[in-house]
Amino acid sequence: MVDVPALVRALRDRDEETREIAERAIWAVWARSGDSEVDALYRQGVEQMNLGLPQEAIATFSRVIRRKPGFAEGWNKRATLYYALGEYEKSLRDCAEVIKRNPLHFGALAGYGLIYSRLDEPERALGYFKRALRINPNMQGVVRNIELLQKLLDEKRERYYI
């Protein structure tokens, strides 16, 4: 984790390949808990996610969290699953745990934005998307979400003031 700030700086490199490598490296660092047994459980949970077994993956990531609560990525993966299942309050709680442990986690910040978009809180969503983009300016999906939300809010303001 001590290398992550340098990798975050590399997300702004002029060279696109360097930016892509930096992002992959960040995710690789975040995926390591420092405990081989927890890492094996984590990989099992990721495999369950990839196989479309969300309940099994949630149970596995819950075990990861119990064994190593300081491992932010365990919380992040469970938050992702809760979001996919429409359990937004649970996802929000897990995102908060991620950010508490890893304030540079642009994925969790973007996740907050997605959740608040679903909860019809566009101003809040926009704030989180912008925070994510300040850390990782290469997230094109986040850029598109910001543009869409900004347009929506502008149209809402125009209707209100007309």
C-alpha cells in the first residue's frame, strides 16, 4: 500500500500505456491482504463473482472481512455484489468501510456515485463521481456519468427557474 500514492500519480502520466499499467498495478496491490489464507479466500470470492454466484461470493467476502477487517478490498467486493443485487444501503455501508481503510479507492467512490444515482440523488452522485475522477482521471465511464448527471441537473434547474 505504501506504493499506491506513487501509482496514483502515474495515473496522470502523459503516456496512456503508463496510465493503464499504473491502474492495473493499483488494483493488484489492493487485491493483496498480506495474509495468504485471506488472499486465497478473496480469490475464491472473485471466482464466485465471475461464475455468477453472488450469494456464495457475499458469504466468502464476509469471511474475508471477519478474518481481516482492515483489508479494504474484501469490503469493496462485497459492496459491489450488494449493489448488483439492489441492496443499496448495504452497499453504501460497505463503501464507507472501504473509504475508511483506503481513502484513495476510486472504485468505491465511483460505486457511491452509482448507488446515489440509483437512489435518485444526482447531486450526491455527482460529488462522488468527481472525487473518483480527481484520483483517477482515466475513468471514462465516470466521465460519461458526470456529463449525464450535469446535463440532468442543468435541465432540472432550467425547468425550476422558468
